[in-house]
Amino acid sequence: MNNKRLVPERTRDIGKFLVGRLLPFAKKRQVGPFTFIDHMGPAVIGPPHYMDIDQHPHIGLSTLTYLLSGEVHHRDSTGASQIIKAGDVGFMTSGKGVAHSERTPEALRNGNTFEMHGYQIWVAMP
């Protein structure tokens, strides 16, 4: 069997939203350039709980966000503001530092619910 290091996700609540961390874990801190792999959802998002991850810094890495379902509004200190939708890729390179937030877009805060599901892969910069 090739999958000798399958580990259960360690779930954390980050701004009223649960994320399962797949990497790192005790026996494997990094795989090549990949520092973290986070699994978001699947979760039903809607009132009163939306995805509201407050502004936080990233230094010396890039994040690749890929959504299978749902939408997220990414805004950062470089002036970037984008809605990442299912099938889209959001890629942010932080270099010496970028602060950013990830939130449910205003258009989806309409009293309805929707499914949110995706991955965020963090890549260490040289």
C-alpha cells in the first residue's frame, strides 16, 4: 500500500468555520515545499454563521485556494480583492508579508444557505 502516512484531519474553528489540517503532523512536518494542507468543509454556510476569517498575516509563503463548492471573498494588503468561486483558483504570494482576510461574499449573505468545500495548500517560498 502506498498510503503509509494517512492521518485524520485535526479540526479547528477559524472564524466560525471549521478547517481540517492534513499537514503538518507529528511524523511529517513538510512534504517538499508544502507546509500546510487545509481541508475546508464540506459545510453548510448561512445565517447566523458565515465564513469570517479576520485579517491575519502570511510571511514567506504562497497559498493556493481551490474550491469545490461555494465562494469566498479574499482581500489583502496589496489591494487585491477577489471572489473565489467553485472551480477557481486563488493564489496569493506573501514574500516579506501580506495581511489578508477571507469572508463569505456580501452577495451570499442573503438569508439562504450554501455549501462550502475546498482546499488551501500553503507553499514555502525559497
